[in-house]
Amino acid sequence: MAKRTHEIRDPVHVFVRLDSQERQVLDTWPLQRLRQIHQLGLTYLVYPGATHRRFEHSLGVMELATRIYNTVTAGDALELVKEWVPELLDDHQREYWRRVLRMAALCHDVGHLPFSHAAEEDLLPEGWDHERLTAEIIRSPEMVAMWEAMTPPLRADDIVRLAVGPGKAKDGMGRPMPFTYAQEVLAEIIVGDAFGADRIDYLLRDSLHAGVAYGRFDHYRLVDTLRILPAPPAGCEDELGEPMLGVEKGGLHSAEALLLARYMMYSQVYFHPVRRIYDVHLRDFLREWLPKGTFGTGLESHLAMTDAEVLAGVHRASTRSGEAGYDPARRICEHDHFRCVYSRNPKHIERNPDAGGAVWAALEQKFGSALLRRDSYVQKGDTANFPVLREGSVESSVSLSDVLQRMPIVAVDYVFAERSVEGRARSWLEANVDQVIAPRDGVGDGASG
């Protein structure tokens, strides 16, 4: 008799278990390809242990999403939202959505390009991103045949909804897909900004492999206290909103730890300046190396391209002056990256909200764009405001937590210079920075970032 349960060892979750039908999905090329896609791009050039791949992350997200689902649908956990999520109250429907959730979590990253997010920016045709590629793969004939053969049979569109979430999920005609309240919450279990299994797993896994402690928190306690709750009242309103993921009061400290871990991992690892400039050099290489400067969107070409092909191209180009992408390839292989000569300064932001842009423009005029690069990011959205169940009532997390009220946003703004002008750029900027960032015509005077 064929083995019905398969166990996979995992350094974060110890074991990840699949049944034989799920194992068949795992054995397909779209999933196996993720063994050749680095989770953190070229981060291993800064943190040598960060060589883990999207494959094990996808397994971890499936495991965590399942634990969350089992917690939030058990017993009377749905009492406060039962009118919103009727499909989760029926045993057969609940089992169907559990299977959909697991497959969506397993497949949520199959659309990633080589080197993950590092390669996506400006390297796909307009209107395309890795979520759209993920949806195309989930709807491909090979995968649809597997979904329909499962017990119970699954609808590909339901898997797409949960794998990419509201706002990203489109039907075959490119139109936004409708979501029920239950589907929105199930998608949040996987890709939600606050408590998504994707986020929980990558913080734990990236922290482990990078060799840092920033991403660790008590995720066991957090998962045990997660609930589907009505959104807390907004401002002076009394009415509760639509259902979303929140926590019981006993999990509030674990939730705080998660959001602090996110802030620290972004600040110390994901936005490490050397890590970021390697991403810039990689994109510079890909723009020159790829046909027409972008990745293809056909599934055959997408699935044929992994980190291995890109690295082979990088190494080949780095040894041949005049080859397409030679300069950025050489910089990657020889660790001859541009150096950071300016980073975001809160005092500068107070005087000019676009201080980084002003510095970039001034240095570009002085030394030329070929010798400079800029990399900036400001966190979008509010992940700190979620419902908390306390003594039978639902309250806003921000109203209960001093930590969340003071949670800083992630914001970076780097200007990098080629080593030949690094010293001169630093000296010139030190002597002229006050004039460079001075607001023009009073714009930005006294503003804060």
C-alpha cells in the first residue's frame, strides 16, 4: 500500500506533513523549481548562511497556514463572526477550504522570478508581477488536472484567491475577482500584512539562516491566540467592521514581538546597504542580459529560468569585457560594489521630506549618473492596528498597546557611489549637505518624514 502521509524535516517547524495527493503537487516542476530560487536573492554575499530557497519557505507557509486555520475554526472560535463566514461552519465546506488553503499556501510563490524580489523591479512587462504569474501557473492545465483529481475536487480560482489575495487576484479576463468575507480572511491567513503565514515563516526562517536573532518571537503563542474577529471600531464609531485576523488579549505581547521582529529584520537584514546595492547591480545586469531587458511572461520561459541560469550568465559576463552586463556582473563576482555615501537622516527629513532625492540630484549633477545609484523605500500600510478580544469585547490593538502606538515605520534612502569617486562624493556632500537639502520656496519646511 502506498504511503498516505509524507513527512519532511524542516529546521523551523521540525516536520511538515503532506498526504499523497498533496505530495503529487509538490513533485511538479513549478514547485520543484523553487529549490533553485534563493529566498533572499544575493543576501548570501553579506550573510553567508542565507542560502535557503523558496521551496522550503513554501512548505513552511503551508504548515503555518494550516495551524492557523485549525486554530481559528476550532470549537466556538467563530462565534463572533458566524454570520459573516457561513461556509466555515459546515463540516464539508470547512474541509474543502482547509485543502484549498494548504494548496494556495504551498503554491503562493511559484510565480517568483530568479533571485525573488531582487529581480522583479522593472524587469517584467507592464501589468505583470509574480502574483500574476502565480495565478497563471495555478490555472495551467497540468495543475488544474491535479486540483480536479483531489478529494474533494478543488477549483483553481479558489486557490488563486487565497494564494494572491484581494486586489491581486484577477480572473482569466484580467478583472478583479470577487471575494466573500471568509475568502478574504483565508487569504489573510496566507498573505496578510499583520499575521500572514508568509510573513511569520520568512521572519523565522530568514533569521535562522542569516544567523541573526532579530526575527525570532513566540509564534507558538501567537498562533494559539489568533482569532477571526470583527474589525475594531474606527475612531469614535461604535460599530464593529468586517471580519479579519486578530488576537485574544493573551496574544497581544506575541503580536507586538512579531511586528518588532519585522521592523528589526527589515532594518538590519533586508535593507542592509550592501545587500541592497547587490540587488541594484543584479538588476543592472539583467537589464542588459535579458532579451529586450525584461523577463518573459510565457509559462514555459518562466519555468525554465532559475537562479542557476542567471548565475551562469553573471559568471560568463564577468570574465568577458564587452559582454552584455559585463560591468555589473564583474562587480557582483569580484565584490566590487558601489559604496553608500548617504543614508536617510531624520534631521534632514525634518527640513526636507525629500532630502534623499535632493542629495541624489546634487551628486548626480556633480559626478554623473553612471557613477551613482539611489535606493529608497518607505513602508506602506498599517499593520499595527488589528482587533483584540478582551473580556468578550473587541478593541483596537493600538488603543491597548503603547508599543504599537510607537511602532516605527521602515524607511531607507541610500545613495551609492562608485569607488573611484566615493571619497570625493563623501567630502563634497559633507561640505555642502546643508545647502543641498535646504527646502526650496518653503516646501517641506518643518515637515517630518
